[in-house]
Amino acid sequence: MISLEEAKLYLRVEGDEEDALIASLLTASIELCEGILRYPLAEFEEVPELVKNAVLFATASMYENREGDGIKSTFETLKDLLSPYRKESW
């Protein structure tokens, strides 16, 4: 769906020193977005750009705020971004 290289480009990270961290944050972001959507991203035939951008936004937010600051506002923004695709329940 979103490669490590795409995430690094979005984050403007050039080296490979933080690849493991970014890959971990990318996985966490996908899981977070799937939780908000209430279904896995694999259910999309093609993942919408808005959903991809939400995953990248979450990754960037966690990367920039490693102390956990702002997670509530990040979560609220993600809910707003993903609302057009969100199922009513699991």
C-alpha cells in the first residue's frame, strides 16, 4: 500500500538510519487507520488517496512527536479525514 520509500519521501528523510523506526510507525499508522475505518485496508480494490494521505499524516505525526504529544489531535484529524470511508461498526 505505502512503501517505506514513499513514507521517507513524505517525511523528507534521506538516510537509512531510521528505516526501522519509520517502518514501525508506518505499520502502526496503518493499524490505527484500520481501527478508525473499522475494516482492513486490504478490503479496498484500490486504496483511495485520502486514506493513503491519512496513513502518511499519522506516520509523520508519530515521527515528529515521539514523546506522544498531540496524539489526541492527530486521532481527531484522522477520524475527520477517514469519515467518508468509515463503517458504522465492525
